[in-house]
Amino acid sequence: MSSASGPGREPLRYLSKAEAEAIEKELLEDYRFGRQQLIEIRGHACAVAVSKAFPLPSLPRKQPTVLVVCGAAQIGAVGLVCARHLRTFGYEPTIFYPKRSLEPLYRDFTTQCEKMDIPFLSYLPTEVQLINAAYNAVVDAVLGADAEPAEPYAAILATLAHVRIPIVSLDVPSGWDAEAGGSGGISPDVLVSLTAPKRCARRFRGRQHFVAGRFVPYDVQKKFELNAPEYPGTECVVALGGPRRQ
Amino acid sequence: MSSASGPGREPLRYLSKAEAEAIEKELLEDYRFGRQQLIEIRGHACAVAVSKAFPLPSLPRKQPTVLVVCGAAQIGAVGLVCARHLRTFGYEPTIFYPKRSLEPLYRDFTTQCEKMDIPFLSYLPTEVQLINAAYNAVVDAVLGADAEPAEPYAAILATLAHVRIPIVSLDVPSGWDAEAGGSGGISPDVLVSLTAPKRCARRFRGRQHFVAGRFVPYDVQKKFELNAPEYPGTECVVALGGPRRQ
């Protein structure tokens, strides 16, 4: 076990959009990581982060319910995988996935959840009190680093902005710019940065910030000067500790 | 935390070949798990099991070396993924992969290891003392449940039968029949059963037996009466404890 922000470590790197895209390209094209593989690795890590942030015995509600809201793009597929692993960890995830991607890769991740009897909501209650009462937390896998929220996502984010239960955002809080961050909109309690934090994470003011990038090859970490935190044991995520770095 | 063999649990199921194939078919065809996804999940779990059986601080050699021997079929690809994760866990894996599959899926897993600068041996020393001296353990990802060892595998297994360092076999010890087990040949110290133990695992007399099947959907576990052990926390593997069940 070692501190993620111990003395002598270079400060953690916060990626620009261009850097994040360059790393992803290198992983896919040079290292030949598969998209299915990366989504599986990341979704699993997100589920582990959720379970660290909200351990089963700590949940305020009798049922270990979690609402996972998934967009149509890749971050939504990460959310689906997260929901599947949460189920195997003993949680009771419910998925809201308003625009299903027709891409076979994403369809398969959806089928896995459906066949595992994870319930899918057909609409999101606009009455936030219903969400507050039903779930212990919300996983925000709506937009990630993708830009402007078109419908139906704008309305969904407007609802999520008013829920009182904690929100876990995957990679980039939905509606935030990956570099500039966001004002108004949702304020997640927990952020799970995938690969490495994006610049917007500097504006994160929530309770816990996890990084899920242990799988990133050392040479890629070095080339992009990620200065990744040290992951204890075989953990796939690490919580950043100490004072927030600017 | 709970015992994998606590009171009141039905005994763990040891699968026939036909049952193991039926489960795999159901995962791939009904649940739409991807092959890349399953290999990634399993290889990761095997690396976690290796790190539990041989924690970094416990290794007898100064360098945390592990030799991973991979066959051409799917279990070999699981070995490649295991090696990759061992690298990120701080081990120094070396791969021996004498017959490389031309299948793009397996080629990609190979490229990931090559690009991560994991060394590949061009031949396996027939002088076992060289293997004993160089590595802390050997991961056997040679044949898995596949039948008869043709060349070059027969010679490799003959060498591995004489090494004195511990062997970790993935799924089925190479050269063993998945149901009947094996006499002579290799005697692994550690067995990592994938999905669920095969019948041959009843004849395993080594030190530790791990099961890596947490990802298996509950309905599949129930249908095939796997009576899976309980996985603590978010662990992807569990060590079977207590007296060996027959």
C-alpha cells in the first residue's frame, strides 16, 4: 500500500482532449487493444470504484439499488458493463438507456445485462423525489467527454442536476466540457477518471476521485507523462488522496 | 468475507466436458459475451490468482520473474492476458509461445504483450535447472482442456514435468484429461479453474485451488447447479478452503 500522492512523485497529469484522443488511438492502433476489451476493463473498474465509494454495508436503503444512466456512445457501454459487474458484486442495478445504439458491440453488452435480468427503465421519472427514494446512488454514463447534450439527454441531465442522492460520473461529468469543466448542471460526488484524469477533473469538488488506468502500458504512461498514482496490490482503481492538485 | 466452503452450502460442482462446453456456448450465444471479453476477464483473474498464490514480497528470487507458457488455442490467449496483467501488477513475466496463432484476436493479445516489452523466449531450455534458477513460478497455459499434446507441446510438458519451481495451471493442467485427470506429467502447485472446476480438479493435489467464475451470470450458475463459492468483496477469484471435496 502506498499513497497515491506520496512525496517525490511528479504531479498527476490532467489530459487535454487532444492528449486523451492520442492515447486512445495509440492503445487501439499500436497496442491493438480491442474496443470490447477496453470497455470491459473500464466498466469493471467503474464497478469496483462504485463499490469502494458505496460499500454494500454502508448503503442507506434496504435494497442495494443503483441507477445507471447510459448514453448511446461508448461511455454508455462502459456504464452497461459497470451495471453488470455491480450485479455480480451484490448490488441491484437498474439501467436507464433511452437511445440504444445499433452497433453490434454495444448491443451485445446490452444483451448481457438483459439476460441477467437487470431491469431497464422505459423512462426516467421527472419527479426527482422518486429517484431519491428508490436508489442509493446514480451512475452517470450519459455523455462522458462528448460535447453538447442534445435531447433526450438535456432533459435527463436537468433531472439529474436536482437529485439528492450521490452521483458517480464516469470519465467526465455529463454536460461538462472535458477541458473547461462545467458550471451548473450536475455536481457528482464521485468521479472515476478512465485512463487518466481529463483537465475538467481539476474542477471536481466532490467527495472521491478515482483513477482507473492501471491497464495503460508503462511506455504510454511515460510518453504522455501521466505520472499515474500507484495502485495498491492488484487493484484496478485508486482513490486520489491528500489535497486536490491544481 | 465468508468461507468458500461454509456450512449449509451445496457442494461445488465439478463439470464434465459436455457441461463445460454447454456453459461456454450459452455465454457466447445466448448472453452474447464476446470471445475477446471472456479471454480478458479470465486472463485478468488468472493474474490475480497468481499474485495471491505468490505475493510479490514472498518471492524467493530477487527479480519477480514468472514464465508464462502459452499454447496456440484459447487457453494460450488467456495466458497472454495473464502475463500482461502480471506486468502491470509489478511482476516480470517472460512468455514462451512456440506456435503463434494466426487468428487476429490472438494476434492482438500477442501484440499487446510485445509492445509492453514483455520478453518472448525463442525456445524453452531443456535443462530444467536453467528454468528453476531464472523464474519464481511457471504459468501453464499450454493446452487447457484440449486433448493430446502433439509436438512441440509433448516435449514442453516433458520439460515442465521436471521443473522444481511451482507451476500454476490454468483451467486444466496441460496433458490431463479434463474429466479423468492425469497421471505422470505435470503436477501443478496451483490450479485456477475458469468458470467452474472441471472433473479433473478432484485429482488436484497441489497447494491452492482458485475458482475464477464470478462473471458467470446467476441464472447460468443456477441452471448448471455450479454452487459457486462466495467471492469476497469485489474479488474475481476465490481460493477454495477446507478439506478437498470429492
